[in-house]
Amino acid sequence: MFCLRLYLCLTVLFSSFSSASFAKDFPICINNPVAPTQTTASTTSININTASFDELSSKLKGIGKAKAAAIIEWRETNGKFSSLEDVDEVRGIGPAILEKNRALIRFED
């Protein structure tokens, strides 16, 4: 009988110390002191005068297969791009796409 009483008392005593009651007393720190690193592939600029079809369509924002082909076609017809204004002349590329890619496009090596 003594063992049964002891068991019941211990059960009641320890049931009040559940993990939920400890969780509210000890806040979890969710701050991450290490800043996430950016991938270099997405931030590396490309030379629009020498970039391949795959580079143009994969590294420039808003440039898919059709616009990459238009860039290459313009380049073959008119020569090298010398400024963003030249790129603006390519069919399908406007101010919004130019602004997204301003930091990604270079004209010389």
C-alpha cells in the first residue's frame, strides 16, 4: 500500500513538470548570428557581348530563350553592345528588364 501511495504522489508531482511548462520558462533564441551567404552565380555579372545563349537565359533576370535569342541576333546584326541603351533596342527588352539586370550586365571584359 505504501508503494502505491508513493507512486501516486510521485506521478502527480512530476506530471506538473511537463515539457510544456519548461518551454514557457525558457524562451528559444531564434536569432541566427550568421548571415546567409549569397550565391556567386546569381550575383556574377556577364559580358553581354560574349555571353552564350545559355548564359543569357540562365543568369539574367527575365531573359528566357526567346529574349536570349533576340540578344544574340541583335549582336550578330549590329555588332557589340556599348551601353544599356543599345540593349534597350533588342526586341522584347524594355526598361523593367534593364533595371533588373543593370548590375549583372557588363560590356567589356
